[in-house]
Amino acid sequence: MAAITASMVAELRAKTDAPMMECKKALTEAEGDFDKAEELLRVKLGSKAGKAASRVTAEGVVAASVSGTVGALIEVNCETDFVSKNDDFLAFTNGVAELVAKSNPADVAALSALPLSQAGFGPTVEDVRKGLIGKIGENMSIRRFKRYADGGKLASYLHGTRIGVIVEYNGDEVAAKDVAMHVAAMKPVSLASSDVPAALIEKERSVAALKAAESGKPAEIVAKMVEGSVTKYLKEVSLFNQVFVKAADGKQTVEQHLKAVKTDVKAFTLYVVGEGIEKKVDDFAAEVAAQVAAAKGS
């Protein structure tokens, strides 16, 4: 069984907002498996375990480049928050965002082969990346990007450099920008409930089933509880069903707001820096203890 360290417990708490002791118990029961521990916490503590899902585990920036009906959103990662504020790193990220919008590369490999010169490095994106690694002294990588060029209008919103959104729409520009801001705040996973990925639904159904089973109620009641939980989840994670963050009455959904202002949102992309990337967690206490033991033995 993997050793459960204080840093592992702290990381799980940061991700779930669950109490320290509950995090430790969950990690112990899950034998150090973070995903399993998080699911155990959700079963026991409910939605509280997902409150801090936006607290990410890697560094870098998100940048957008929009010109008319063509635009792109990109995430570039680095090792530390310090480098994410470096002028050369930021210039590189903005440069590759513009290249994605302009040149329509098929993937990161194709983007890396495109021509780019910066800070005396080039002639390709990959050459600039390698040059900046040598200059800054820290690894960096282009993680992902999304390009829009289907003729729809585009609105973008950047929350600092860590959260970025592009919305494709027809209609009112102010409404579209408000929706982009809403997406950054509420982090929907799809436009409509019907678009939520099946894997996410099944995971939610599994958690709901475990929680309902603990109630001790009859099977038919448990089944209704599970379906009720899944229905609630679908409304919470689909953009159109979410309560609009600027709703004056605190009840109007995004879909209702868009209809009122005669605006149609066709698609959106949300990037949160480092989302889904696990950062290496060192057990510093164990490392120090080992160093002390080694010193005593020498």
C-alpha cells in the first residue's frame, strides 16, 4: 500500500474542500488512488467535494486570438507560476495563438513546425520553444488549442491568464461576452443536457447509486433518488440550464436570457490552466528524515 503523506492529504483537500481527516481516511481506503479517494468523498460528503475543482495542478497560461469570425484559444504550460509571468513566455503563447488562428494547424505537431521567430530563436515554433527553454531554464509545452472559423461571430473572455473562453454566436455581442464570462465562472461541460458526455453521466450515476444505497430505502425509491440526482447534475453542468450569473431575479437561465436578447450560442470552449494535469507531489518530511538518517549513518 502506498504511504499516505501530509502533502497528499493537503492536495486532496485543496481539490475537494473536504476536512483533512476525511481526506486522509479516503486516501487510506483508496490506497493512495486520488480519483478513487475523490469519488469516496463525494459519496460521503456530497457536492461539497467538488467545490474546488477549478484549483488546478499545473502552471502556464491561456491566450486567445480573435479576428472577425476566425479565432483560437490555446494553453501553454510551464513548470512554475514565476515563469508563467515571464515576458518571453507570454509573448510565445500569444504568438502561437495567432498562428493557430491564421494557419489552421491540424494538431500540436503541425503547429510546432510552423514558422516563428522570437528572441533570436527560430525559424519554427519548436525551435523557439527549445530556445526559450534554454534561456529561461524551465521546460514548457504547448498542451492544446481550439480554432473557430465556421463563419459565426466570436467573443472571448480571459480571466487573468489562467482561464480562457471563446464563444461562437449569432446575435448581440454584449450578450455573447456576458455568456463567455458566465462560462468562465460556472464551468459548464456542454451547451445542453443532451450533450453531456456519457462517461460523465455514468460516473455521476455511480456516485448517486452508492449514496442512495446508503439510505436503506426500498429499491424503487433508491432508483428514483438516483435518477433525480442525475437530472439535477445534468442541469448544473449544461450551459443553457444554468442560472445566468447576471440574472436580476437569480432564477433566469442562460437559455432564457439568450432568447430575451435574440442571441444564439452555437458552441464554446473553456480552458483552465493545468486542468486534469497531476503535479508531482513530494513527501518533503520523508525526504528530510531520510537525509538525517543518512547523515547519522555516515
